[in-house]
Amino acid sequence: MPLALLALAVGAFGIGTTEFVMMGLLPDVADDLHISIPTAGHLVSAYALGVVIGAPLLAALTARMSRRTVLISLMALFVAGNALSALAPGNASLLAARFLSGLPHGAFFGVGAVVATAMVPPERKARSVSLMFLGLTVANIAGVPAATLMGQHLGWRATFLAVSAIGLAAIASLALLVPHDRNHAATATGLRGELAALRSVPVWLALGTTVAGFGALFAAYSYVTPMLTDAAGYAETSVTLLLALFGVGATAGNLLGGRLADHSLRATLFGGLTALGAVLLLFPLLMRAEWSAAVAVTLLGMAAFVTGSPLQLMVMEKAAAAPSLASSANQAAFNLANAGGAWIGGLSLAAGFGTTSPALAGAALAVLGLGVASVAYAVDRRRETPSTGRVITSHVPEESGALHR
């Protein structure tokens, strides 16, 4: 695999760290800025809003730019947002800085996925995407716990300065390792072509599968701490280690999904969603003992992230003529899944169905994801050409020769 994938993974590691570390720092931030924890929670929402708005907007505006330049520019914006977070004098300025930090998130992963697949043979495309996402899953194992501990001992501002340093390392790696793509501007479809890709029904079905599939994950994961403490009987001090187990499972699932999807993308997607639904259905039973709860958290990460690279690649395939915007929009869909899944899981708790009920709500969303994926498959079958029986939009167009040193 090309070394450039390492540069993309370093960027993903920094993004994954800053996205999730705020959850662990909320009490410290609230105390320092003299605000309530619910008010500090808006900082999480500000970042997510930045992702949803920035992903399609920045991908569309930079459609004709060199993708190497775009990636470096996005990471520079990421560094600026985190540095401003560290220097923010109050809650309002920190909200703005967190929103700014979220803007490049989706576009980086979206454009990065296109760059990653352009550097490898067709039979390794899903694996290349999974290696980029490896930085995101490893962030949950090492980056987030380390950054949280740093914030608790050195102050939360030190955490965001450290994340800025990771961003600078990513910029250096991108500049050194990612090949130049001087011919991209001549072959790019531009803003109109990128937007035209979003008028495709298969693209929207792929995005809908992402929203439902990862909504299933976040319906349960958003409330996994009370499940572990109230249902499984763990002490609150043990939760951080258990969440690292989720990261281990996510990393394993991500690598497995990339490898399997290169053999059969559709089968990997259906298998992953089925496994996710099964794990979530078993959650109430598995949360009855400490050992089985630990297994459940690990399996949840594995089952969910098996579908990560297949979903990203499927969206790119359905928008084959202009994959950057659709690929970035898939990251916005991921964050919509985060918000929507947490909301649906919260409804089950508010209705009094019990501590583990969000997992069952997640299982229902996994079934919905399977339904949307099935409709997408049926649409693909209907679009087959009568003479060859081949699906019309079957792959991302090759960009061999588009990337040069």
C-alpha cells in the first residue's frame, strides 16, 4: 500500500481525537468557563454542525483544485480551529472555534477517500479507504484517552494545542507523501458536475443506508455508559477502559470490512448490518454480567465499522463521475446518524423502556438500514443493461496517471 495512506491516517487520527475528546472534557471546560455541563454540551453540537455544513460545501467549492492542495488546506483550517479553541477566552468564542474545527472534517475524509482509491488497483480500493479510516478508529483507542488525561492534568486548553500539533504533523506528511495531481483541474467536472451527482437516486439510497446503519450504532453507543454502570454493574472509573475496547473492536472491524469489501462490497455491507442488528438485539442479555458486557462493547465496534469502508466506497461508486462531493456528503450523513441515533435512543429511555432499550431502538434502525440497502440493490438490478447484465454504475473511474510525483 502507498505510504501516502499513512499521511491520510495521521490526519484522520487528529480529526478523530478532536471530535470525541470534548465528551471527556466537558466537566473541565464547564468549570473553567463558569457554565453548566448541558451548556458545555453545545460545544459537541457546534462541531457536528460544522461537519454537516462544511462537508458538502468545501468539497463543492474546491472541486477544481488539486486534491493534494485541498487536503493540506483542509488540515490547515483544522489546525487553526483547534488553536483558536485553545485560546478561546469564553464560551461564545469556543463555540465558534469548535464550529470552525468541524468544517474540514467531512471534506477531508471525502476527498481523502477519493485520493486513496486513486492510488491503488481496483481490487484494493476498499482496503485503501479502511487504512485511511484506521486513524479514526485508533484515535478511540489511544488518542482520545491520552488527550482526555492531558486535559484533566494540564488543562483542557493543552489538549487542543496538542491536537493542533498533530494537525501540523499531518500537513507535513501530506506535503511529503501525497503525490501531485496536476492533471486534475483539466479533468474535474467542476461545481455543476459535482452537484449533478447528488441528483442520482442510487447516491441518495447509499447516503440513506449510512444514516440508518450508523444511526443504529449511535442509538446505543450514546448511552453505553449508563448501560455499563447501571445494568452491567461497572464502576464509573472502568468506563474509559471499556470504551477503549470499543475502539479495538472498531479498528478490527474497519480492517476486516476493507478486506472483505474488496471481494464483495454488497455482501460485506449486508453482512455487517445484519451482524450489527444481531449484536444490538443481544445487548440487554449481554449487559447482565461484566464479562459479557465487555464482549458486547467490543462486538458493537466491530460490527458497526465493518460497514464503514463499504458504505464510503458505495457512495463514491454511485457518483462515479464526480465522487468528491458525494464522498464528503457521506461524512455529513455519518454525523446526521450520530445526532439522529442519539435522539432516537433517548426517546426509548424517556418512554421508560429501561436502561438497555436504546440498543433495541438501534436494532430497529439496523433493520431499516438493511431495508434501504435492499432497495438500493433492487434499483441497481433494474439499471442493468439488457445485453450484458452488468450494472451501469459499478465502479469509481480509474485515475491512473492523474497522480504524479
